[in-house]
Amino acid sequence: MFAFLIIVASLPLIPAEEPVEMVRIAVGRFPDLVVEGEGLSLNGAGAASSSSLSKVRFGAGKSGLVIDGKAADAAVVVVRAPLLKLAGHSYRGILEVRYQLYDKKPELLVVHPLDLETYVAGIVSSELPRGWPLASYQAQAVAARTFAITQKMRRIDLPYHMESTVLDQVYGGVEREHALAQQAQESTRGQILSFRRHPAQTYFHAACGGRTESAKEGWGAALPYLPGSACHHCDDAPRFHWTVNIARANVDRAFMRLAKGPITSIKITETTASARAKTVELRTAAGTTTITGADFRRLLGWNVVWSTQIDKLELTSTTLALAGRGSGHGVGLCQWGARGAALGGATYQQILASYYPNARLARLY
Ligand SMILES: [Zn+2]
């Protein structure tokens, strides 16, 4: 795949209407499901194929895929229609329903293959609120396209390249797309960030709270284009400053396995250069346990502790009171910062250069 990328990048541009790069998104895992769509057709299930259906029910039987109550003779069925509906979302063209065993239990994995550009427009629409300036959508489009390419390379031998969750990128299907996101995708078509002829790791997050985190401190691997830097543009973010009170019972429950007993004190023992908690010490009657700041956040909940940039930490007899800045892991592009910079007149190239210094804007196609 690396070789492929380099060859494509050095060839003349391929006409825009040709889909040159596909990505495969895991839509979800289901015990059973219904796909709806006008003029729906199935491939791969032998006699089950038809072009006059509008609704098909899939089940995960003990010995294989079940379609409309009948055992199918295939493990993978491709469902096609101009517009497909599944679990409250709409998808264009194709859904693959794959029978698999997960933890020895039969289930259905649904994969949506689509061209990278459509995916990018969908990601920009899902990741960023409406009403933001175009340059912030363009910066997100380049970051999302690059991120998709790196995930594809990582999972090239799996049935899918990306999950549609915050752990990868949130893809909301067709209904989320909006015109300015499409304009951002179209005006940056094929553009990715690269470093030394490889696609860059273009992490992004909601708001950094004033300073982005370096890849070294965030992920443990130093990358010259993710050194961590000051951001002066995200103070409009709703969680630029945040506070939360967590009940003691929830705190004890979150750390039960690690600390083995009710927590008597919590202390941030080490911080990173961007003032994020690197290590946190939990004390109980039995002794102390040190965990990473990221684990501290994960165990209490990503959407409870919004970032590891914690300014205040107070444990009382009833609550754990936290005050912090920013939301997300803090590495790479700060989405609210991109918005602020764009409102101040920055182009998407300037925005990308500020969050990914030393990375180069390159054309994949
Ligand atoms: Zn920021």
C-alpha cells in the first residue's frame, strides 16, 4: 500500500469522476437486522437474489446466515439499492452483511464500502457542527482523508478499515451531509498530509484548551509533525473550561478493580508539557496505585472527564470535583481552534500548518 501510494502520487492526476480510492466502514454488529431500500437486490446468496424487494431481514443462525427466514448458502451477502436504510441511518449503494462468530457467538457484521471522497464529506458533516467557516471544514476534510488512508493501511487485511465511532471517525451516513462540507471535500479532493512520503497520522480532537499535546506524550511515539503547540483560537469552545462533580460511589466503582477498595485520596503526580495529567495516584487503605491520565479519564468516562488537562481536583466525603480545560485527547488538529483561526481569516493550508507543522500537503490523486 505504501508503494501504491507513492506511485499514484507521482502519476498525472486521474479524472475526478473516477473513484480511485475506496474505504470500508464497519457500520455495526447485529444479532439480526432489516435492510430497506427501493429496488433492493442481493448478491452472493444464490436463489435469494431479486431486484424487486424493498425490505430484507437478516439473521445470524447457528450454522450461518438466514435471509427472510431461510438459510442462505453464503457467508457474505451484498445488498444494493440507490439508498439503503439500516438502524435509522441511510447509506448509498452497497451494504455487505457478513456472518461471523464473535466470542463463539454468531453475529452479523455490516460493512459499507464507499469511495473515499464521499466518506470525507460525510465525516466533515458528522464531526463538525453546521455554520462554521469553510476553511475549518477544509482543514478537517484533509485531516479526515489522511486519517482514513492511514487506517486503511493498518487494517488492509481485515473486512473493514474503520469503525464509525469516536475511536476512529464518526460517519453518520447520507442524512448528515451538508453543502458546505461537500464544498470543503470537493475543493480539497485527493489532498492529504504527508511526512517523508508517508501519510501523516492526522489525529484531531474537539478543543485543546490552549495547547495541543505532543504525539510523544499523547501516544508514546514522537512524530516531528505533532510536537504539541500553543493554540489561541479555541476559547469559544463550550468546554474550553469545564467542571464536573462525580459522586464518590461512582469514583470507587470506576477504580474498584485497580485500587481494590474505597479511594481515600487522588493526586495528579506528573503532568505533560501541555499541562495534562500524565500519571494519577490513587490511594486506598490497602496502599497506592498509579495509573495514566488517559486511564483516569477512560475509567471515569470519556464524556464525564472531558480531557486530562485538569486544573482542580478535590475529593470530598461525597464527591470528586474536577475543573479542566478542553475536550478530547488534545493531539493534532483542534477543531474549535480551526474554527477560530478560520474566522480570523486563516486558510486551511495555514490551519493545517499550525497543527501539523513539518507535514506537507500532497495530492494522493
Ligand atoms: Zn485549541
